[in-house]
Amino acid sequence: MTEHSSSALTATAESLRLTALSAGREAAVLLRGAFRKGVQVEEKTNTHDLVTRIDRQSQELITKQLLGAVENSWVLGEEQVDGDAGVRGAGKIQWIVDPIDGTSNFVHGIAFFCVSIAAAIDDRLIAAAIIDPVSGDEFSANLEAAYLNEQILSPAPCPEQSRANLMTDYPGAESMVKDGPLAMELLGEWIQSFATVRRKVSAALALAHVAAGWCDATIGFDTKVWDVAAGAHLVRMAGGSYRGLAYGQPFDADHLCPGFIAQGPGADYPALNSAAGRIHTLRTS
């Protein structure tokens, strides 16, 4: 890549970061206004997989904002809107949108959910924004840095495993069926290995907390690209690491994989690496 093309991509990434923040802020206003207001709930695949009209309204709002602001772009969103499968627009720039990551928390009045927007070109993440509608915190990243409320994020090195804080959505109901006794075995090992283990049920916001240094690590085994794309970019640009778990399948980028390990600066926790290996063995045998 030439110096000119590199500087042009850097400028594009910053423009997309600001666009994502602008679209995310409007959606955050919608979510904040509906939070704890008794919105109607539907089930997508089962009683653990929920969606509301606010999810769809948020995605529609974000999609219109992004496509209106950036030509040559398309949106991959989690929710269907008016029969649309969640893909809109066309072009080189891909937007990856989760209009409410943590819908179950949103529905039950628990203040741990977010709007997540990432931008990628040829499967390379170049910009991201995650907004917490309740706290008002805005996490974002371009190709130069990660930011919290427009201040550069530079978290301290993570502590050793026995003093570290882990967030995870695992195991959920589906993974307990899929992985059998291993699911609860791994959870028990993490509880013993880490200082604290919190099951927050929003992969995107957990990743943002790792980027901020509020959480030392997070791990997931059954995620979608819109759950993790923005958070993966945030963690890396804040100095942490993000590794996709592919279970033997070919993927062009880590954020496309169905599982992940994300850790803050300097962290490399044996309990997470061991768990990833055991899940891989189980699911590929």
C-alpha cells in the first residue's frame, strides 16, 4: 500500500467513525426513550432469542443515516425490517449493524445494552462505534486509535489471571445443549480461575469494556458478526487482542468467526485458551 493510499484510508476511517457515531447517537436516543417502558416482545428462534419493534426501528433509523451519509456503502444488519433480510445498499464499504446488542437486557430493564456499528472494506475493519444509551458512553475507533467520549483509550496492562475480571455470555441455553456437561464445567473452572466472572449478555458492550480497561477479558462461542465486529476493532485499537475461533471452518477475518477470545493489553489467560481448545475438539470431533 502506498503512502498516499494509506493516508487516504486513514482519512476514510475517521470519516466513517464520525458517521457511525452520528447514526448511533440517534438510535441511542430512541432506545433511551423506550427503556423500561414495557415494549412488546417477540421470539425469533426461542424464548432466549428476543426482538422488539424498537430493534427494527433502531436498525431502520441507522440504515437510513448510514446510506444517506456515505455513497458506495451497504448495510448488513441483524434485524429484518418490512421483509428486508437486513442487507441494504451496494458498494465497497460494508456497515455491520446491531441495532440493540443485549435485547434481553433491554426487555427486562437491565441497563447493559448498546448500539453497535462497524465499517469494513474487503473484510478489513476500519472504523467502529458502540454507544451505551443509558450511561451515554460513546466508544469508537478509526485506524489510529480507540476513543471513549472522544478521549483516546490507553488502558493499563491487565493483571494476572487470578486477579482478572472476565465477562462472558457462555454458557447459554443453546450452548448447554450443544456442549453438554462441558459447558458448566468450563464455567466452574473460570469461576475458580478468575477473580470475578460476570455474565452480562451483550458481547458488543463487553468488548467495549475490555477496550476501556474496565474488564480484562471476554470470550464467546456462538456469536454473529454484528455482535462482535465493532467491539473487535475497538479492542485491537486500544492495544488489546482479538482472536476468532473458527472450529475448523475457513473464514477471511477473525470477526467473521462464530467464536472469539478478546483480552486487554498484555493478557494471555490460560483458562481461556484451554476452553477454546476443548470446545474446538468437541465441536469438530
